[in-house]
Amino acid sequence: MRISRPRLRAYVATVGLLLAALPIGLAATPSQAASTGSCNTVSTRTLGLSAYPHDHGRIPLNGGSWDCWMGNGHGTTDGQKSAVKALQRNILTCYSSSTAAERIRDSGGDDGLYRSGMVSAMKAFQRYQLGFTGSDVDGVYGVKTRKAMRWAHHSARGVILVYPNGYLCTNPNRF
């Protein structure tokens, strides 16, 4: 079977357009957000550390899963706002002298809004506190960022615990 020239040109043009659009679609999806839902609430969960058996972490989640993401524009609903605020407060508590904490303070503090200042803070956080490189420095809170972070210890009621030496922040790497 022979394809006519006009039909062949149309086919080549269609394939070319599809291939040209592919990188745009990939760039629009943050690397950490590809297969998870957006964080829309917060949960207080036992950290599971034998030295501190009653300490909890306040971790953003989606439904029942801690595998969720937040990025630019989050904070438009009450649930999203609480998730963003928990992340902001955790960075301000556990990484208080970091560039990320400084950028959060300079862009509204723990206001529960994930805007350009928070994206900038997360990029600095991922690069300088977590040691991420390349495309992992995307300004998006996702599974990889969560698993690499230290989390502040809270009471079962969600109050940040203060010990004689200050705040206690750990990464149980169990979430």
C-alpha cells in the first residue's frame, strides 16, 4: 500500500507536533508529584522511636497516605492550608537557621500559602539541607522530600514539644 504525499506530510506533521508537545507535558508534572495526590490535611502520628514512645509528628497527607505533594498554588482550601502550614512550621522549627526558614519568614511566615516565596524556600531547602541535585531541586514537597526531612516532635494533641535542650527533630524514615 502506497501513501500519498499529502497524507504522508499530514502524518509527519502530526507526529512532529506530538513529539514537540511531550516535553511540555513532562515539565508540567513535578518529579515528586507524578504518582501521588495533593496534600489536603494533616495528621498527628506516633514517630515510633523507643526513646520517645509517646512523641508524634504532624505530617501532611492525602486521604490516609503520607505520600502526597504540595507545590505553587497550594493553600486555597482549609485542608491544603493546614498541610502547607504544618510543613512551614516544621521547617521553621527544625531548620530555623536555614536559608529556607529565612525565606519562609520573609514571605509571610507560616501562613499556609504555597506561593513563590515558599517555592524558593523549598528549592533552597532541597539543595542545602537535604543535598538534592538536578531535577530533584524542584521546589515541590513530595515523597522524596518528606522521607529525607527531620520532623519536630509533638504531643498527641499536636503541640510542639520543647525539651531542656530545645526542640527535638528526628527523621525516623518510617513514614
